[in-house]
Amino acid sequence: MRLGGRLAGAIEVLDDIEARRRPVADALKDWGLAHRFAGSGDRAAIGNIVYDALRMKLSHGWLMDDDSATALGWAVLLRQWNFTAADLASQFDGDNFAPKPLSAEQSAAFASRRLEDAPLHVQGDIPEWVQASFEAAFGENWLVEAKALAGRPTLDLRVNTLKANRDKVLKALDRTGVQAANIARFGMRVPAGEGASRLPNVTAELSFQKGWFEVQDEGSQIVSDLVDAGEGDQVLDFCAGGGGKTLALAAAMHNKGQVHAYDADRKRLAPIIERLKRAGTRNVQVHDSLRGLDGLKGHVDRVLVDAPCTGTGTWRRRPDTKWRLTDRNLQERVVQQQEALTEAAAYVRPGGDLFYVTCSLLPEENDAQVTAFCAANTEFSIAPSLETWDKLFGKASPRPLSQNGLTVTLSPASTDTDGFFFCRMRRKG
């Protein structure tokens, strides 16, 4: 397919997402099934246009004075892929599959409008109602943080230290362009790339099949490390999901001690069994019912609550969710987080630690939650993370801690990772 056909395909997908309010991945998959002539490179390029359009939907629409799928698709090529209007006219000439050209009104708007004249939430490509929360979280730096969430993410990997070391995996994946990560001790990453470039299919590599590494965002690796689990510990991953953090914890403990992976959603938990086998993990017990945890109440050294959240920290990877998020969704998540913290706290032994993690950057889900929890549960208090951070990552690394050194907030702007919040709470003992 030529560029014109790829743009037309992306516009079809964007129209489908808007009309049916469906996830990007589902819309792209269905388009591929209906257009089997499209090669893998074509599908990747179409996916890149779609994701880029959604990441910067507000600013694209404002500059075009039109947020239709056609306008967004063209804006991607003109703003993000660095084509000129003349370049595109030349490329699309004679291409029967190219979309219709921009209207005179769209072209005039794009030529005359300046983004600095747009409302601030448009410049930051976030929903207007979220702006106040970003201001509360980041102060005068909120716009920089918001804009960083509209960029492309890297492909991040974690070395499984039960089977390999980082040098060994870097050598095995040398042709993929993988590099050592910036902060995570066992992290690696492939740069995001530009335009139609494709990220490598690392899960097809023999080294992946052997269990040498896992796909895991560097931010997720960092918060797993900050739990600081050691050999002989009893650890409970209370909202384990697919098991990414469970695997990291088990490796940090060198397959010693015990990790209990619990999630009430069996569908989310399902992938963990295959992942544990591939990783060679032997110190994990998987639970899909609270009944299996009854004997652990009051006896666990470290309880991790990776709480259900709005996912605002993952907007680079899931930009469609940015535009579906509502205040009602936020309030529902806040209630679920309170319930998860209350349930999980019962398992922490006296003198043990309760860790609260979200992949959100909204203070309502983060600082406000742990402050309220400790106020209502006075046997818990927030414990500093500064010493653990410096021990694990060194003082020279970015130190994205709150001013008092108590909590950690990772973000694309500050640490070049997905957005995460981390807090350690110590139970009196």
C-alpha cells in the first residue's frame, strides 16, 4: 500500500472508533481481518497513524478547526510525521486509494492557527475537566507533564534474573535495537521510533520463549523494585492481574520465600500460569478467591495493592481511554481503591508494610487515598521511600519523590516511563 491508502485505512479505523466507541485494538484487528491484502508493514503504519491521532486529538482538531477522522489523519502526517502539504499532494497524485484532500477551510485553519493561542487543556491534549487535577498534582509544570503523555511510548522489557542477566539478553536481542533502561536495574527498552516505523515483535524471539525476559513498562518494574522484597519474605500481590509485578517480585526474591498472587477477576489472572512456567518461577501461589488467603491474615510481611485506577499514566499506550474517561469513572475507581486498601490491610503483619500503587497521575487516586487511609486506620503511617530509592537506583538517577521524600510519582516527563504512584505504609508492631 502507498501512503494514501494507509491514511485512508487509518481514517476508516478512526471513524469506527468514534462511531462505535470501541477500543483501538479491537477496531484495528477488525480492519485487518476485513482487508487481508494489507501487509504487516501496512497494518503497523495504519496503527501508528491511528494512535498518533488519538494521542493528540484535541490539538489536531483545534489546529484543523475540525476533529473529524479525516482531519485528524491529515494532521498526523502534517504535524507528527513532518510531511508538507506539497509532499502529500505529490505522494497522493494518481493514488486511487488516497483519501479526499483537505477542504479549503481545513487548509486555511491549519495554515493560520497557532497552538499557543488554544486553551491550555487543548495544548496539553487532555480532557478539560482533568486540568484541575493535573494542576493540583504538578503545579506550574502540569502542561509539560500533560504534553509528555501525548508522545509515543518505548517498548520496555525486564530481564528475568532467574534465567539470564541483562548483558546476555541485550546480546540476544541486539538486532532489535534494544538498550539498557535508564533507571530500572534489569530493564531494557526499544526506542519508540517515528512515522511508519515498527517496533520489533520481541515475543517471537527464542530468548523470550526461553523465559529470559518479560515485556513490562519500566515504571512498573521500578515500583515492583521499590517493594524491596527479599529472600524468605511472605508477599501478597493483592491485585495481581496478569502477573507482571508478581513475576518481578518472585525474581527479586530469587525463588525463595512465598508470593501469593490474588485477583478476583479470573480472566485478568488467566495469563499468569503460562508466564510463571516460562519464567521458571517456583515460589508463587495463585488465588482467585479470598478464601484461599484466610490463613494469611495478619501474617504477611509485604502486601502490594496495585489498585484499579483510571489509567491516566498509561495514556501514551491507550490514548482512546483518555477521551472516554469521565468524572463518574474516577469516582467509581476511588471507591474501589478504598475497598481494596481496606481489604488488603488485614493481611499485613504488625511491623509489616502495605504498598499502594496506581498507574494514575490524578491526586484523587494517589496522595488523597493514602492520606485518608492512614487517617482512618491509625495503626498505619506513611513511611519514606527515599532511602529505598537511593539504595536501589542510586542518588544520581532521577529522584521523582515528593518534597518530604515519602511518595514516588513516575511520569513520561520526569522519568520517561508510564505514570505511576507509589506509597509505602508501615503497620505499627
